Amino acid sequence: MSWRVTMKGLCRLFLAIFLLLTSIQPVLADFDSALNAFRQQRYAEAAAEFKKCDSAKANFYLSLMYGMGWGVAQNKEESVGFLRRAKKLELLETNQLALVTSDK
């Protein structure tokens, strides 16, 4: 398989990387603080921080917390909703990256 690099493809790739790096930093900070709170069993604080993130990983942790009743009222329906949202966001993030990096 030979890789043909075009200027248009390189521009798309650099634009994607730039946009990801500039937009993801605040989200990463929120996620890191939420994960830290979760690991220290400060679940109510973690839930509030994860809700600010709205990423696939954050929604996965919220699903776990609602399923187990950690820091929030146990609610299986909410747990499933967060799990579905995590899957949707995961696919969306993957598809966006594929579209930006594909050369058509």
C-alpha cells in the first residue's frame, strides 16, 4: 500500500490537530479533576464535574455512578441513558476524525 500525501490532505490533518488541541484542553482539565474526585470517592463532586465534560468517557463514568448509586441517587434508567450517550459520542468522535483525515 502506498501512501500518497497531498497538500490538501496535509492541510486537513493539521487543521484537525489544531482544532482538537485548542478545543480539548478545558475539557481535559474538567475530566481530570472529575476523575481525581472519583478515585478519591468524592462521588457527588465527580458527578458534577463529569456532567460538564460531555465526553464519551465522562458519560461512561456517569453511567457507572448512576448504576451503583455512587454520589447520585441510584437510577438504572439514567445509567442506561448515560451509557447510550457515551457510545454515541464515541462514534461521533471517531467519525469526525475519520472525515477530517480522509482525503477525497
